[in-house]
Amino acid sequence: MKKREVQSSVKDEKLVQIRRDQMIKGAVTLFKQKGFHRTTTREIAKAAGFSIGTLYEYIRTKEDVLYLVCDSIYDHVKERLQEDLEHKQGTLESLKLGITNFFHVMDEMQSEVLVMYQEVKSLSKDALPYVLKKEIEMVGMFENLLNKCIENGELDLTEKQVKIIAHDIFVQGQMWGFRRWALRKLFTLEEYIELQTELLFKGIKKYEMSNK
Amino acid sequence: MKKREVQSSVKDEKLVQIRRDQMIKGAVTLFKQKGFHRTTTREIAKAAGFSIGTLYEYIRTKEDVLYLVCDSIYDHVKERLQEDLEHKQGTLESLKLGITNFFHVMDEMQSEVLVMYQEVKSLSKDALPYVLKKEIEMVGMFENLLNKCIENGELDLTEKQVKIIAHDIFVQGQMWGFRRWALRKLFTLEEYIELQTELLFKGIKKYEMSNK
Amino acid sequence: MKKREVQSSVKDEKLVQIRRDQMIKGAVTLFKQKGFHRTTTREIAKAAGFSIGTLYEYIRTKEDVLYLVCDSIYDHVKERLQEDLEHKQGTLESLKLGITNFFHVMDEMQSEVLVMYQEVKSLSKDALPYVLKKEIEMVGMFENLLNKCIENGELDLTEKQVKIIAHDIFVQGQMWGFRRWALRKLFTLEEYIELQTELLFKGIKKYEMSNK
Amino acid sequence: MKKREVQSSVKDEKLVQIRRDQMIKGAVTLFKQKGFHRTTTREIAKAAGFSIGTLYEYIRTKEDVLYLVCDSIYDHVKERLQEDLEHKQGTLESLKLGITNFFHVMDEMQSEVLVMYQEVKSLSKDALPYVLKKEIEMVGMFENLLNKCIENGELDLTEKQVKIIAHDIFVQGQMWGFRRWALRKLFTLEEYIELQTELLFKGIKKYEMSNK
DNA sequence: AATGAATGAGCTTTCATTCAT
DNA sequence: GATGAATGAAAGCTCATTCAT
């Protein structure tokens, strides 16, 4: 999918990248504290370390900042996940590793993800589908892991089962970030991962047996 | 937990209730369409059928409206759930019924729930804990169902397992409302319920067996 | 032609009229001094005697103020003209009276007219035709006076001649307002009127004679 | 009258001339479309074919561009007129030729002239008198033509009559450019010239006769 | 001489809230 | 108790101008 371009009046691509990184970093901090709507463009500029005029040299509307933030978060999450998932695919071990990694990423990027989920709907009709597509891609990564296990004979699941389990994993990961105010009181991250995977694997293996 | 009071300059309690109901009804419709921040108090007043001056006779700040809306949504959801859960508790059937009902409620109240989750963070430090408490109560309802089954000898789960399963059910329900843009393409509500409960029950029963 | 409506959030028509009159009065003064573009909405509000918020209760955009100003100027000019033109039409006297009155009005409303001519093109595609129509109506008033004289046998002009003479009169009137920086040094208003009408009447009568 | 200087930090006079010509050409196009105020300096620079930094090497303020544009338009008009008026002065023919030429120039340069008249007031107190002087010079050209005819015995007019007729001719010329939205529907340029000169000459000759 | 990134004052417009009627 | 006109702080965004390269 082609990157959705955000217009900039500055030509130097390198500089655009630098400034936008500053902008995103500042914006995420602010959005975490007060949300997108309560954050002003002036505050974003200040947090990024430049003037309001300069901010608008690199974006066209405030919403562009939100899009850039969402886009950057997805890219980071995806990158972090792909790092770990390249080796030994097709085993239940690799599946568990994938889940563990994902939950860790969600823990680390908790507030970024929180920001994204609470502000996504403020994106315009233009930017929204692009962001949703990215999410589907991420769910797709878990589908891949599951399908590899099926090909490898380690699991036996219907297509729909694969789909729903991938969604469940994804949502459980987000849940750790989203609902940490409740979950942190009950479990450590390690406990959470252990309990969720145990529950999942028992559910999965049971399928496997019952389909034999 | 004592209801968090929202100040009103009108004394007649009955009238306050009537006006607030009008207000909430109008506000929910608007929040669904454009979110809390993009909805103006004037619009809320108009949708409620009275003037902006009157609106402010029944609340003190715009945020009060949000609180009232969230509160009312929770009450509705809870009420709908309790309707169905009063009978034949302690059986796996009743648990499945509880889940099924919850998922249906989430389907029906999808946009209300969406509104709530995306706007909760706009609540003041004052109102937030009250709303979160309500959510814990709802998760607690699933814990209850599970514990009844354990007392009844139908399940054998640790306390932590109960907690996490209750959360999972709750989040899977929300997920149907939240991520319906993705899920609707893959499953009908009935399929979704069937797949999720099947997966859950296999996971649970396995526990049961392995603990024997 | 139906009045082009300018939206107001205030319902009380009487009040709208009062506030808009204040607004127009203030705006004309400012536009005279600095033109439309260099005048800020805050200045307009202040000159009108109310707050910026109140200003925007009675208009929707800054351009609305310009439209209101133009509209009001035309109405005043037209009203002033019609006052005098009701009696003894069809004589050369009445024509001369009409011209004299028009030139006097242009003298009195000099700066208003100047404002209008320099800012009209800032009107949106929406408002412009409405204003131009008003101008054509005013030229039409001189065509009427001329045609009445023709019907009365006092003049003998072709249709095209009537058109161009009406335009000439109109433009000569404006010219007194427009170019007063140059004309005032050369003539008094009375002299100007005398010279222009003398020149015109000789031109007209000559036609009359040559067509006989 | 000494040219009003516009400061430039570039020393090379030749280059200054080149760059300013590019600038004026671009600016006129833009001013025609959107007026002086709605045109940005960036757009002017771009239309001129160089950067915003370079633009400011050749002017000091945006207003300088307007001045340069007005100045250039006047020069063009004047030049075009003088071309034609050098020969056979002092006859009514030459007067008619002068008028005809002027009206043609006004037709050709219609939008430039329109720009000038609508934006002149945006000139600073400093530049304005200089531009107005130019206009007086142009009116003066018609005074000259008339006076030549008087010297030649072809006309017999008072000084004031000469002045007002020169103004009338000038304004009628502008009117063709200014009010072309109305006039074009009624007359071709040739018709317009014919009607106006016929009317004028009859008025003038009548004077002539009546003064005998 | 040419460039264009940076600046920030200043613009138009919105909207939660108040208060006289 | 109901109304809605008035308020003004504050928002998003623009653009003439500067200056280091």
C-alpha cells in the first residue's frame, strides 16, 4: 500500500524526516497527557522545539499530526514484531514467542497505543482507511504464524478459527495496554502472558484433538 | 457506591430526571455522529429540545453531559445483562447464556459503547474513577457466573484464571462493537459467539480435566 | 429580486436590524480609512460597540459584513434618488433634477461609494451578481427618465443612445466621488453639475434636432 | 517628475530591471485573478520564476510590488497613447483618433487597469501621490489635444470646459474597462466609441456655436 | 546573487458559559 | 424555570519578512 502523503512546503526530504520525528515525539507526549483535542498546535510546535510557523511548514492541518503519529506508532510496532518473528516459524514455540513479543511491545508502547485507539476516529474519512489497513496487516501477522503451524502439522484449525484466534491475540495484547489500570492490579505482565497463552493453547490443542 | 452527583440549579427532582433524559438521548445521538469534542452544547440543547440556557440549569459544564451519558450507558448495559442472568446460575449453560446475552447487548449498543470508550478519557479526574468502577462491576458479573460454576463443581479454576477469563469475555464482547468494521466481514454475530464460546469452553474444560 | 439572506443566529428580527446597522456604520468608517482587507473583524466589532463574539452572532463570515455594507449603501442611494424623482417626470427639467440629485447624493455618500467600488470584487461569486444587479437597476432609473422624455416628445433618441447616456450620467456621478481628489481642485460641485449637464443637454438636443 | 525609487540590495541595474520585469509580469497575472491582498509574496516569486528570497533582494515590501505594477501599467498606457498622438495634432480628426486609441488601449489593458483602480488605495501615503500624478498627466494629454484644437480655431471652449471634457473622456475610457460586464452586453467596442464620440462632438460643437 | 527554512504577529472564527429578562 | 443574546478566551492557520548558507 502506497504511503498516504502529507504535504510539506519544505523540499529537503531529509529535513522533513527530522522535523516530523521531532513533531511526532512531542505530539505523542502531549496526546498521552491530554488527548488530541485538548492539545493545541502551538503546544505541539513548542514540544517539538520549533515555532508554530515552522510546524505548518511540515504539515497542512492539525489532523496531519494525528495521522503522522498513528502511522509512526504502527510502523514501530510492526518493526518490533518482525524483528523477532523471522526465525523458526511453524512451531508452537514460535507462536508463543510471537505472542510474548507482541504483549511486550504493547506493554512498552502502552501509552502510544492508547493514544491511537482513542483518537483514531478523529481522523478524516481520508486517512482512516489507511490506518485501519495497517491494523489488518498486523492481525495478518498472527494469521501467518497460525497458518505456518497448520502447514507444519502442529495445529489443525479451520480458516475461520484462524481468523478469530488472530483477532483474539491481537485484542488481548491491546487489552494489556488499554486496561492496564485494571489488569496491573491483578497480574504482572509475565503472569498475564502465561495465563493467556496457557488458556489459548489448551483451547487450540483441544480443537486439534477433536478434529483428529 | 454512591452516585456521583451532578449539580443542578433546578430543585424539582422529577423534572431534573426528565430533562436529563432528554439531554442524554440527544447527546448520545450527537456523540455517535461526531464525538464529544466536535459536538457543541448548543447542539445538545437543541437535540434535547430546549434552549442553551435551560441546558445549563441542569448541568454545570459540558463534561457533566459526558459523565451523564457514560453513566446512563453503563446502567443500560448492566440492566440488560441482569435481566437475563437471574435464573439457573451455576451451570455451564447459564455461563454460555450470559456470554451470548452480553455479546448481543454489545451488538445492539455498539455505537453507545464506542462513544464511551473513545471519550472516557475526556472525563475529569473527578468523574473517571467512578466510571471505571462501573466497568469493574461489569467484569465482576462474569466472575460471579464463573465462581457459581466452580461452587457448583462444573469448573475448576484458580482465582487468577477466573479473573483473566472474565476480562477476556468482557473484552471479546467489546471487541465485537469496537472492531466490527473488521469482524463483520468475517463472521455473523451468531458465528462469532459460537466460535468464541467454543474456543473458551475447550480451554476451560481442559483446565478442569488437567486439574483432576 | 429577493434579498440575499445573511444568516444570523439571533432570532429577534428587530434586534438583528439594530445590531447590523451598528455594524455597518462602524464598518463603513473603517473601510473608508483602511479598506476591507486591512480592517479586522475585531475592529469592526469594537467600532460597532460590541464584542467579537456578538459580531459573529449576526453574520457568518467577514465577507458578510462587506455584503451588508454594499447592500446598505445601494439602498440608501436608491432611496435618496426615488424621493426626488416621483414628480413631474417626462420633462427635461425633471431629467436635470434627477441628475442634480444624483450628483448630490454621490457627493454626500462619496466615501461610502468609494468603499463599495474598491471592495466589490472581494465579494464572493455568490454575492457579487446580486450587487451588480442593484447597479443595473440604478442605471435603469436614468433610462426611465430618458424614456419618459422620449414618450413625452421632449427627446428623440435611439435605444442604444438611451443606454449609453444613462451609463454616462451614472459614471459621471461616481466620478465626482471617485476622482474628487482631482476634481475638487478644479470645480465646485455646482460648477461640475452645471458643466456636465450643459454638455450633455447640448449633445442630446443636437441629436433631437438632427433626427427631426 | 523623478521616478520614485524602490530600494534593491542588488547593485547591477540591468539585472534589477530584468528581475523586476519578471516580477511585474507574474504579479499582474496574479493580481488580475485574486487581487493584491489575496496574492502572497510566495506566489509572486513563483510566478516570476525565482525564490522568495530572491524576490526580497529586489524589493523591500510587498507594497513595492504593487507600486511597481501600477507604475508599469501607467507607463504602458502612456507609451501606447503617445505612439499614436504625435502626428497631425490640432484637428478634430486627431482628437477623435486620440479618443479611439485610448478606448482601444483601455480595452486591451482592461484587467490591468481594473487591477490598478481597485488596488491603488492599498498604496502607502508615500507612493500614492506619485501614482495620482501619473493619472493627471494622462488626463493632461487630452487637455493638450483639446487645446491644440482651440489654438487651431477648430474649437472654442473655456478652460474649465476643457478640463471637464478631458476628464469625461478619460473616465469614459476607463468605464469601458471597468464596467465591461454591463457594457459588453449592449455594445461592441466600435459602437461604444462611435456613440460616445458622436455624443461628445455634438456637445462640443454646440458649445462652439453658442460661443460664437 | 540566490535560496528557502524559520519565524511569530496577527488573522478569522468558534463555543462554553453567564445573566438579565 | 426558561430563554437566548452577549461575552471573550482561545483555537487553527497564514504569510510577510529575515537571514544563515
